[in-house]
Amino acid sequence: MPTTADFLQASEWFAIATGVTIAFTVLCFIFKWGFRFRFVGVSSFMVVLTVSVFALSLVPFTRTVVPGAVRYSLVFDNGATHTVIAVPHQITESELEATLKQAAMNLFSYGRPTTEGDLPTVLARTIIHPEPQISEPIYLGKAEQSVYQEDRDIKVEINQQQLNLLQTLNPS
């Protein structure tokens, strides 16, 4: 994943390229070449690209890492309040709690449309195969976080019954 330093270096190169296109545009106007107005558009677009890449160098791209969390994959996200992640079969209760917290911190932002009573929720699930050709999802827990409150504490609920079922199906 590119860092802010990478975007800053890229913006320097974009600025150099923008300067070259602007200089060439001025040269086109001095010699009254027929394609000079096309280069006005090219130069303008290069300015927009340079400013955009520079803006990306100002905003940090960070992901929160919670100790003890395991890798998860995003299965469903409606863009508002409901998100589902898939976790591995061999997950413990402490790993599940850490993973739910990490997913909630990384997936929730102020830009998600929510209402006062509808909290953004991350559901953790895994899939078991009780018989060949049959898949059954098991929802292991959820994390909720209010975007309206100052404390923004993440409330994690683990479905102990389903986690115990998973532990019996996958003994370590």
C-alpha cells in the first residue's frame, strides 16, 4: 500500500511534468502552433493531477492493528451500517474479539450514512461443511460502534454457543 511519502515523491515528479507541459504550452503560443489550445487542456489536467496527488500525500492511509487479531476478509458491505467479515475456522475467543475490534476500527468512518438508532455493525462468520456439498454459515459475533457519541467505544458481543460449536467441529 502506498504511503504518504510515496505520494509526496510522486507529486514532485508530477510537478516537474506539469512545469514541462506549461513551458511547452507557452512555447506553442509564442510560435503560434495550431495545437496550442490542446496543450492548454493538457496543462490544466496536469495541474489537477499534481494537486490531487499532493493532497493524497497529506492524508495518512493507516490501518489500525489490534494485537491478537487474525486476518479476515470482507464478505459484505452495504456502505452504511452492515458489514460481514469471514474469519478462519481455527479462531479463539480472544482472537475473535480482537479481530472484530480491528475490523470495526478499519471499516467504520464518519462518512457512512447512519441514523440515530441504527449502529454500524460488523458481523463475523465462518463457513462449515457438515456434509459434502452442504455449506452452513456460522455467525460467531458482532461489533457495534456509535458514530454519534464522543467515546466511540466498540461493543463486542461473541456468540458463545456458536463458537463452542465451531471448537467441537475443529478440535486443535
